[in-house]
Amino acid sequence: MAPPSSADAAGDASLALLYSQPFRISRPGRQTLPFVFASPHSGRVYPTSLTEKSRLSALTLRRSEDAFVDELFAGATALGAPLIAASFPRAYCDVNRAPAELDPAMFSGPLQMAVDAPTPRVQAGLGAIPRIVRDGAEIYRSKLAPEEARSRIEFLHKPYHLALSLLIEETMARFGTAIVIDCHSMPSALSVPDIVLGDRYGASAAPALTAWAENAFTGAGFSIARNSPYAGGYTTSRYGKGDSNCHALQIEINRSLYLEEESLVKRAAFGAIQKRLTDAMTKLTSLPLSILGRRGGLPLVAE
């Protein structure tokens, strides 16, 4: 597919910016750790074309955003690991879904691209191009043009994962192992603990890594659960491969710790939570690689 023409983003400077810079990578001066941190849902550049087509207010559109998670985990770079963060919002394109997790019913004509059989996530409106925000509100006033699906996948979703894949390859080449930490936030309404660690029930990460991570976060004063209610998504299933010695662990942090959830404004405790997370990452990234070993062919599980 050819790059977007100026007409595709005419009058929409924010969309043109996203097409040219769909992600940001923060790198240490020298990578000293076999870790790659990712923040796929903290993007906050909202295309004008999205807000014009949406039935929702700008604030309501942000309900799916993992607000400021890229900032919370920014300490990873100073520790010696790269961090990649999507610039575009999850409400526009969700890179923690497979590119073919699409709902054809959202579009005004046939999609000229691969589409998977409907998954429960797609049926719920949470595919690679979401139909709803996280609280269940419908995003769009009307159906989208089929070309929108191709553009969002080709110029946002694919570049993000290509860049993440290259970071993982660089890390594997340097250390022989790569550990992907996929960083998210979760609403507090589910009575969740401070942190949920998702390793797809052992399928995406060595048990020793998850245990080490639990110890690191509890040591920083966070309460922890594993895999419930969040076991991991497309990122952990794609990159957590035992036969390649690449591990992937999803981290969900309770938004109420650092965010006013209704206004999406940082709480006064933001800096303190950021420091505690950096303390936890310091312990996490001190993991002795010798304890990981090689994992066998563990089955993938549903999120």
C-alpha cells in the first residue's frame, strides 16, 4: 500500500503527524539490560478526523487511554533499557490486538484485507480498530470507510510492531535473551489490586521471571495479582516465545494510584508512584538471566 497522500490527512495536522511519527522510542546512551519496555496505550495525539466522526466528547474518548503510563515507566531508560510508546490513542488503533482482529460491520463496504474469525474481543467492540471506549460507549456516529481500516493498520499498527520487533532483535543479538515488559493501566472499578502481572498463565514468560517481578513490585509496596483479570494480549502472545528465548510480561497498574479517573488529571501522588515503580523496575531488571532457562512449548491461552 502506498504511503498516505496529503489528501488523506488534508486539514488534519494531527493525523499527518501520526502517520509520520506513529511511535516514540526513548533509548539509553548504551543498552545495558536485556529488557524492552513498551507502552502501547498511552498515546494522546487524537486525529481531528476521529473527534469529528465520534459521538463522544474528547474526555470520554480518552477513557480507553492508559494515561501517562509512558511517563510512569520512563525510568526504564535511565536504568539501561529502551522504551517504545505509541503516539496514537488506543481508541483509534489498538496495537495490543492482532491486525486482523477487525469487525467488518463497522465499515461501509468490504475490507480488502485479512480479517480473522470474530473473537470475543471483537464482538465486544474491542478489536484492532475499536468500536467502543473502555466504559462501553459507542465511538462513531456512522460506519467508517473501508480505507480507514487499511490506513490505520498499515501506517500505525504495523510500524509500531516493526519497531518493537527490531528492538527485540537488537536485544537478543546483544544479550542472547530479550524480556518485553508491556505496560498498561487498569480502571479501579474492578476492585483490582495495585498491580496485575500477566504472563498468559505461564505461556509468555518463564515462571522465574514472573516470580521475580512479583517480588520486585511487592518490595516497592504494591499489592499484586497474577493473570486476573488481565492475562495478556497480542503483545505477550506474539513476543513471548519459549523457542526463541524471548519472554513477555504484561503489567497493569491501578489508575486510582496516580490518576483522577474522571478528569484524567494526575494525582498529587504521581511522582511518588513513579519513584516506587522505578524502584520496582530497578529490582526487576537485576534479574539473573541464569534463572530463566529455556521454556518448552507452552500453550497460548485466552486473555
